[in-house]
Amino acid sequence: MRHARSQSESQPVALALGGLIALAAAMGIGRFVYTPILPPMAEALGLSKGGAGLIASANFLGYLIGALLAGAPRLPGGRRRWMLGALVASAITTGAMGAVTSMSAFLLLRAAGGAASAFVLVLASALVLDRLAVAGRPGLSSVHFAGVGKGIAVSALVVAALQADGADWRTLWYVVGGVALAAAAAVAWLVPPAEAPRVAVSGPVAQARPGPGLPALVCAYGLFGFGYVITATFLVSIVRSSPVLRSVEPLVWLIVGLTAVPSVALWMRASLRFGIPLTFAIACVVEAIGVAASVLWPSAVGALLAAALLGGTFMGLTALGLAGARRLAPADPRPVLAVMTAAFGLGQIVGPALAGFLSERSGNFALASLLAAAALLVAAAVVLRVPRTSLL
């Protein structure tokens, strides 16, 4: 009896850890490891800022396409099978970046990797959150979403250690791709194949149509996607371009990851007191300060502050947005989660390409970053139009 109880209590924890590792591999590594690898890669290949931005945008275009496909109501096969396949695809496309040098190959691999990461985010979130709800442990969702920050922190440490050992940009891609592939095996073990039936719920989640305020939430989420992505893509490049800041280059991306880990739990806890719309708006303002600091405060303190405020908000905002959308969703949350992810993806596609274009003409990322900060402030204003009562 005691063994059965212990096993039933451990299963939701293992499931949440599986979700954490899935997001760490596909998002923290598959999507975001481009940021710390970009500076040595650009130097070795002579990549322009515009080219670097185009590669990033290709990843986010794939992310948009993947989000739309993952939300298809008649996606054949089980969600777990698609999630695991996407994890393997993400790892392979990540590692393969070290084996090519042409722009077309980079664009293709990053687009495919972006699609895979979107599949993992949408399907793992729907799968894990549903099973945690069935188990009566929805609070463990913060463990699941903390995976992105952990993945960023792990990849930052791996990249910094390899660079200190003299590894070139190709080796960086190979190693992190291998780490992501090993993570996929861990997820297969922690997330069992037998899917529990969906729990019957009442209230906003079980309604036939999306609740009021969803358009405003989707718009704010898309603006957030544009607002965070320029700093998330080019922060390490901004630091490396300044002789004054190069000493903190190994630290900035690590700080982004470390501050992202507890951010989901902290912002979700704040939402219990202030509501999702107000909490989302506050986090957008905090992130806007960090984005602006990355270019307006050209010092080690400014760079580290920008890293901390970015890491401390972007995954919290992601979780708040998806949690709010799920409460506004009809019985099957997957299509609404996909729409949110697609809006987010649109913002991400525009951000890096625009930043690369503007920086080549101005010589820095100041204008692009300030536009991003402004978009976050607009997102804060828009999300306040979502009725708090619709998210209770």
C-alpha cells in the first residue's frame, strides 16, 4: 500500500521532469544555443549581421510553421510519438549545423529545427499539463516550463567550457546536438506511452468557444515575441562587439538561463494575487527595461542587468501567456496554444531580420532594441484589455 502510494506520488514529478528535459533540449538548446555560438561562428565564416539575423529568422519561420502544424485537430498518431520524434529532429538539426557552411544549408537546418521546437513546446505542454491536471498536481507546471532556463544555462556552461578548451564553432554545434539527443532518450523514459484520458473539467477550459479577451492576449503575445527576441538573439554579439564588455561574455548567457529557471514559478505565483493580465503587463515592463539597458547602458553592469531581466521574464511571460490561453480555450487546448505560438512566431520572424538590417546601416543594435522595448510596452497596454474575470 505504501509502495503504491509512493509510486503514484512520484509519477507526476517524473512527468514534470520529463517535460522540463523536453523543453530544455528543444528550446533551451535547440532554439537558443544559436545565441552563444553565433559570435565565434560569425567570426570564422565572416557572417554579416544581416546574414546572422536571417538565419535566426529562418528558425522562427520554421517555429511558426511547426506551431500551426502541431495545432492541427487531426494530427495523426499520438502526441507522445510526435513529441519524441520532434525532440530527435531538433537534436539532429542542431548538431548538423556544424557540418555545413553554406547559407542555404544554415537556413534549411534552422527552419527545420524551429519547426521541431514548436512541435515539442505545443505537444509537450498539452501532454504534460493535461496529465498533471489528471493527477491533481497542476502546480508542477512550473517545473515543466523551467526547462527552457535550465537548457539555456546548461548550454551556456557547455559552450563556455568548450571555448575555454579551444574548441571551434563546429565542435560547439556537435556537442550540444549530442546533449540534446541524450535528453530525448531521458524524456522517452520519464514520459510513459500510456496516455491518461482527459480529465473532465468545468469552467473556462471546458467551454465550447474561446473566452473573451483571447484576441487581445494573442496580440500581446505576438508583440512580446518581437520584443524579447532581438536581445535574446544578439545579446552575446552586442557584448562581444565592445572591448569594455568582452570580459563578461561567458557570463551573460549563463545569467539568462539561471534567472529563467525560477522565473516561471515566481511570475505564476504573482498571477494568483494580481491576475494574469496585470502580471503579464508588469513582466513586459520589466523586460522592456532590460532590453533598453542592453544598448543604453554600455557597461558590464548594464549587460548583466539586461541578461538578468531578460532571463527573469521571458519564460515567465511565455508561461503566463500559455496558461491564460489554456483557460480561455475550449475543451481541447491544442488549437489555441498553437495560435498563441504562431503569433509569438510571427514576432520572432520579424525581430532578428529587422535588427540585422538596421544594425548594418547604423553600426549597432540600439535602434532595433529600442523598438523592441517599445513593443513590450505596447504589449503591456494591450494585455490589460483582457478581462481578469475571464482567466479565473
